[in-house]
Amino acid sequence: MSVGILLVTHNAIGEQLLGTAKATLGFCPVQTSCLAVGQDEDPDAMEQSARRLLQDLDSGDGVLVLTDAYGSTPSNVACRLATRERICVIAGVNLPMLLRVFNYPRLSLQELAEKALTGGQDGVVLVQTNQG
């Protein structure tokens, strides 16, 4: 068994991140689903959709829920899911975070959450500044 991954994002951000991560790695090492939340979506309906996805993703080790902008509708939907056991929600998903998670598919939920946090944070780097 392994931890499942659920991406809850604005529009198709999750699908794009997942597609890019799969293309980079050549495969997807863990069961992963995306929930695209549009501007006009009903948050309660989105929560119900997310809960159905959680049931499919949780094989007994839990689900790591990654969302984009904290405080936004997708994030609020994701945070409502955290009332269940074996669910961990992290906001601020980015490609380095997702790649890091996919590189450690056998970790526990808590360990995978830590890898996600460090991957996301370490992936934000000031590459160059021109203060001309």
C-alpha cells in the first residue's frame, strides 16, 4: 500500500502539474487524482466530489491533499477534508513539491507531508537579480 495523492486546484492547474510530473519522471509512482475547482463551482458540491475521490485513493495509508493558494475556494474545499483521519492537507502546491512527493512513494503520510513541504520550499529560489 501507499499514500494516495489528491490535487485540489483552480481550474486545470492540478492536471497540468500532474501531466508535467508524469512526463518528467516517465510514470506516476502513486495513485493520484485531480479535482479542478472552477470559479462558479459550488464549494459543497466540490467537497462531495473530493470525498468520493478520497475513498478511491485511500488504500489504508491515507491521502496527501495538495492545493494551490491558501484561503482560496480550492484550499477551503481541501481543508474541509482534513476532518477525516489519515488526511493531510498542504497548500502552495508547485512542481518541485509534486516531484519530491513522487520520488518517495513508500513513505508514511507524515513523512511524505514533510518531503512535500521541503520540496516546495526548496523549489522556490531567487535565480538572478539584475539591479542595474
